[in-house]
Amino acid sequence: RDGRSDWSSDVCSSDLEQPVLERADAGGVVTLTLNRPERRNALSMALVLALSDAFNTIGDDSSVRAVILTGNGRAFCAGGDLAEGMGRQEGFVDAHRSRGVFADLLRKIVNCPVPVIAAVNGHALGGGFGLAMAADIVVMDPSATVGTPEVRVGLFPMIILAVLKGVVPHRVLREMVFTGERMSAEDALKHGMINQVSAAGESVQAALAKAQVIASRSPTAIRMGKRAIAVTDGQSLDDSLAYLHQALTLNLMTEDAAEGIAAFVSKREPTFRGR
């Protein structure tokens, strides 16, 4: 059944038998793989908490240069797992707070100090669509689709609207959330919602290629730049220029900037140290 919410709040028994999230580190790139393939990587409380903890750790680790978020199996993420009850086993207040954990996760992805690349290896629906759109860069497999099917079961993708509104064009968003119909990778690319449609079965490899390029750049400049994008989002021209003027001065004071300029003048490759 395609109709899934963007959040659920219980723990599936299979979550106790295997890690719901796998992490691999290589060359400054962290790959986080949603690991509930038997449930199409639907969002259980255990998975959301594991993702939240992972992004907490990443935010505190200066050695991380980029993050890849992907799924194990045929799906990227099918959204919240309705079979787990949407908090029916909890009181109203506790269930409301539990769903807030997913909202906090989206906030952590958006505010992650290093670029996050979503490798959408399969369908990304409901909350899974939200996870992908919260990333900085998105690569999709040509067979993958995205969508907000919540309306088919009498729900609305409330929480993920916060990120969708900044990525999905105005009219396109309304059609998606009101009809619940899916969108192809090619159409998502056409509307500017994603960066690339990979070759079949190679979304992770394509994402890794982008992550490795990012990892070769100055981590200080990348972190400062991502922060600048977030701070100036929605600001007036005058406020943006005032902030960016100060940010550039701070950027020029870093060791990475000095190294990069010296390497350019000397016609050599820079060695960035993240300082």
C-alpha cells in the first residue's frame, strides 16, 4: 500500500534483530544507509532516533567533510510505517512529542554543518521524500519516484511541508500534496527538485563522486558557506550583504584561505586542514 504518513512512533520487532541504520566512513565521507529493507526503510521510532543520533555525532566531528544518505534494498524510504500505529499506543501528548522527533531530524539534516547528499536509490515517499528534500544535493536512480501519498489515507504531509516549500515549485507542490500522485526522477529533475538522475543502480556511486569532490575542498570554507546560505535565506538584500560582508572577512582570516591562495599563486594543489 502506497499511502504512508510522514511519521510513525513505534518500534518494529525486526528493528531489535538488526541495526536500522548502517554507517560507513571513508575519506571524510560518511554514508548513512537506512536498513529496514523488509519495510521499504519505513520510518520507525528506532530509525528516526538512530538518524538523529548520527547527525548529532556528525555535527561534532570536524573530520567529516560530507554525508551521503541512502537506503538498503529497493526503496530509499517509504515514509512513516502506518503498521506501527502513528502513536495510537501512547497518550495524546506523548504521541505528539514523539512525532516532533521527526521534525527535529529534518532540522538536523538541514542544519548539518557539512553538505548532505541524498542518493535516492528507490522510491522516496512521504517522510522519505522529506528526508531527500532536506538534503543539499539529491541524486536519483532513474527508476525511483517521489511523492506525498498521505492524502490517500486521509492524512496530510504536514511536517515535511517545511522543507518541500523551499524546494518544490509552488504549483507542482500543490498538485503533489492534493493528489498524492508520484513523480518520476526525470520530472523531478525538470522541476529543479534534484541535481542528477544517475545511471540505473548507480545513485550511491554518483553521490559518492560528488561527495569526494566536496571532501577535497576546504572544509572550513564549506562549513562557513553552508552556514551563510542558511542565515541569509529569506533575508533582505541589505541584511544579506551585511552578513556576507562580515562572513567574507572571517573566511579570509582562516588558514585554509591562506593555503588556498598560496597554492593558487604557486600553481600547486592546496592542502586544506580545516582551520
